[in-house]
Amino acid sequence: MVTELPPDQNAAEHPVNNRRGG
């Protein structure tokens, strides 16, 4: 899971993992 990007970018790339919980 990519966590280097901010929550905004991460959510765009991983809408399912946008909760930072994985």
C-alpha cells in the first residue's frame, strides 16, 4: 500500500484504502 502520498492523493489512487487503515 502506498503511504508516501498525502491522504488526498492516496485516496485518489486507493479509494478503498483512503481511511489510512488499510
